[in-house]
Amino acid sequence: MTESREGKPISRDEFERCFTDFRYTAFRLETLQNYSVGGEKDPFKRFMSDGFQGFSAAVYEWGDEIRAGIAAGRRYSRVHVVTEPLSDYLRFECACGYRLSVTAGEDIRILPVQEGDWPDGIPRLDYWLFDSHRLLKMNYGPDGALLTPELVDDPEQIVAANLWRDRAMHLSVPFTEYETRFDIDMRPR
């Protein structure tokens, strides 16, 4: 398989190595309002029927990874552009994922927009940026299922991803501030 300007699809093992091989920073830009993650199906169903009942094993594992990384001198941050009113999935993600990740030390920020709006200078593109130079473009299907991550080595795209990161961080608010507008199930107060 040849690498293109768009990027090189990577395997699951290569994807996981991105999280163990970075030295200083991992940044995530999220732009979808619904993700379809296999391991979240049952916790999402429980959330929809019973509200917040705690965190899943996968969320605890991510929290442990964050804590270990921070102890090793790494920083984790993300910005999620969210359309308000929040989708049921985003309510679930915030209540049953982000809260624990923030407690573990991840700097999660929210960039809220009204339906039909989008922030200037921010693409509708999901990606991870490791150490400001390793760009992993996340490709999703219309249903929010991950199709393939692609490693991008085009310098122009990497510089653009750094600019988008900086703009998103500037326009967003910390999750801990954002969540004060909502109840435990992320419904507006």
C-alpha cells in the first residue's frame, strides 16, 4: 500500500502504538455528534434507560492510561465541537466518559455551537496529533463508526492541524466549566 497526501491507513497495533510511543503531548479534535463504538453499546443503552450509573471498564482503563502517562510527563488534551442541544450520545459521552477522564488529568474542553453553526477556522475533521508532529486522521462512516485511522506525513497538513488545535483550544471552555450548565445526565438545568 502506498502512502498518499491523504495518509497511510494503519493497523490496530500501529494505532495503539501511537499512544505508547508519543513523548510529550496527545491532542484530540472531535467533531462528530454521534460515535458508534462497539464497546459502548451496552453502557449507552443503560444510560438511556437509567441515566448515569457509573463508568465502564473501558473508561477506567483510559483513565489509568492517562494517569500513567501524566506520571511519565505526558499531557493529554482534547476539544470536542458540540452542537446544542446535545445529542443523546454526547450526553452519554460527557456523563460517562469525560468526567472520569478529566479526573484522571485529561484537559477536556468543549466548543459549543448552535445547530446549523460551525466555528470559523475549525474543520469538520477528527484527528489525533501526537507531539505536534505526528498526525493521525480519524475517518468515520455516516453512522459514526471508525472506518480507518490514517497516518499523515504531509507537512502542510501537520502545520494546519497544529493551527486548528490552537484555535480550538482558544475558542473552547474547560469541560468542568461547561458541565455546570447541566444535571448529572447532561440535561440542561
